[in-house]
Amino acid sequence: MISYVKNRILKNSQVSWAIADQTLVSGANFLTGIVLARLLGIESYGVFTLAWLVVLFFNSLQLATIIQPLMSLSPKYEGDKLKEFYGSMLFIQLLWIIIYLLIICIGIFFQNQFESISEISEYIVPVFSVLIAFQIQDFIRRLFFTLSQPTKAFLSDSISYLGRISVFLLLYYFGKLTITNTLYAITFVSLVAIVPSFRIRNSIKLFHSHHLLNFKENFDFSKWLLGSALLQWTTGNYFFVVAGVLLGPIAVGAVKACQNIIGITHILFQAMENFVPSQATRALRKGIKELKNYLLKLVCIGGIGTGLIIIIVVLFSEPLITLVYGEEYLEYSYLMNWFGVLYCLSYLSLPIRAGLRAVEKNSVIFYGYIISTGFSLLSAKPIITSYSELGVIIGSILSQLIIFCVLGVYLLINIARLGKNHT
């Protein structure tokens, strides 16, 4: 009985720390976007946003090939087998780092040899330096969670995410806040955040004879995840890339700055992602009617909360933008209205995805992203050419609407089919 109580307390503590950590990361990311948009200025912030899209692209690959297998497969192992599994995951991460180092060397070469592309190549070294430090820190923090050491993960993230904001403010105070220094600042605090991990080296066995078996298991698990990650990145970011090419960094900076303000809803979305899928699965165990009731409740209650936040932000968009960013961004305040529509759709897609996972139809989500990505690739240029900055949001709304319709229709069909089977 005492052992059971201890295990329950430990489990609840880990969940609480996980939620606290996700809140910290989401909140700090929100503040980071606000601070940089204000301090860098609209054009420099646009350049930073485009550079950060590269980081997000490779981070999505890390998530699919390392982080998700690490979090999902590690519970299968214990003892030396677990240490070997951790070692194999670290080995894959080191292979990614080698690739980043090679790209840095290529960037230095082109920067020295070709002046015509020096404006692009000057960001290659800081961007991929960020990737190396950021991904090592993210690997370590996830490892802490699998080792049931959430407090160390929280400490590492506190150093990384709160530390970068502090360094940004210091750089600005001394007149040194540039795009390059911003990227190196993130690199620095990410490396400092690795310090709490020095004691976990005894939990990892890097050199062993089972790498090939672990690599095969990793590949079998992550091959579909990798495709989904690429599709999700394209659906979410391709319009920004095209806007950067066609309109320049000022347009990208303006759109991203407006998204940052209404992006406060991301904190709610991320928190819900931590419990909604599992709750939907539990509801289905009680019957298809219970799942329908849970999803409808989620749409109504969460939708009202999300809607209220969006309405407040939209109604006070001009004073909010002036207060947060200054007059430089004010002419783009009309974009907030369109972001309100986008984020309403984004929220409504969340319970639909949870429902599909509950009925074990994950493949539909993948196919939905294929259709949406195809639309993004074909339509981005004509939409942005016609509507400029607004085209980024219109394209994103249409992409999200495609996903919403495809997944929603398929979920309704499956619920109806399961309902007939249970009668």
C-alpha cells in the first residue's frame, strides 16, 4: 500500500513538472517573439524569422527521428538495454551534429569565396551553431523526462528559455543586439543549459554492439513520423518562405509580429495537447457516445475560451500593437482580424485530431497534411502575389480549412460507423 501511494505521488509529481515545463517553454517562446520584434525592428526581425524557419525545419526532423522514438520506445527497456538504447539515440543525434558542422564549413567557404551571396552565407554559421546547441539541450531535457528527473529538465529549460530573454535585453542595453548576436545568444544559453546533464553520463552507454538493431527499430518507428514532420513544416511555414522571397523581410517581420500577439493561444493549445488525446481514448473505452460527448464538450468549452482571447486581441489590436511593438508595426494591425479566423480553425482541429487518434486513424492525419501541403506548394506564389502580406494568412487559413474538412468528415464517418457497430 505504501509503495502504491509513493508511486502515485511520484507519477503525479512528474505530470505536474511536465505541465510546468511546457508552460515555461510556451510562455518564454511567446515573450521571445515579442521582445525580438520590438528590439530588432521590423526588417531585422523579418530576417531573423526566416533564419529561424531553418532551425524549425531541422528541429522537426530531430523530433521525428530522435525525440519521439526516445520518448515512446525507452519504456520498453531497462537496465543495460536501456543504457544502450539511450546511447544509440545519442549516436543519431551526433550524426546530425556532424551534418551541421559540415554545413557550417561549407557556409564559411562560400562566405569567403563568393561576395554575391555573402548576405545569405553570413547567417549560415550562427544558424547552424544554434541548431547544434539547441538540439543537444532539447535531447538532454527529453532524456531527463524519460529518466523520471523532471526537475532537472525544468532547470535546464529555465536556463535556456529565460536566459535567452535576459541576454537579449543585455545586448540591447549595450547596443549590440543584431541578428547574428541574437542567434549566438541562443547558442550560448543553450550550451549553459546543458550543465545540469553532466551527471547523466552513467545512464548512457554509447559504445555497444546493438546499434544496428536499435537503428532499425528507430527507422521502423519514425519513417512515417518523418514524412508527417516535413508535411507539417511545409503547411505551417511555406507561405512565410514565399513571402520572404517575393515581398522581402519587412513583410515577414510584420506578419510574424502580429502572429506573436494572438499566438498567446498557443500556450492553451500546447497545454491541451498534453492531456486531450489520452482523455479522448479513455472516453472511447466507455463507448462511442462518451467520445462524442467529450469532443463536443471540448469544442464548446475550449472554443469559448479561445474565442474570448481572440475577440479581445482583435478588438484591441491597434493599441496592443502600439503598446507592444511601437508605431512601426501599426499599419499592419488589420492582419490580426485574419489571424483570429486562422486560430479559431486551429483550435477546432485539435479535438478532431484527438478523436482520430482515439479511433486509431492516424493515417488520415498524414493524408490530410499531404493534401494541405500540395495546396500550399501550388497556391503560395499566386496568393501572395495577389494579396501581399495578407496572402500569407489567407493561404494559411485555406490550408487549415482543408485539414479541418478532411479530418472532420473522416472523423464523423468513423464515429457513425462505430456507433452502428455498438448498437
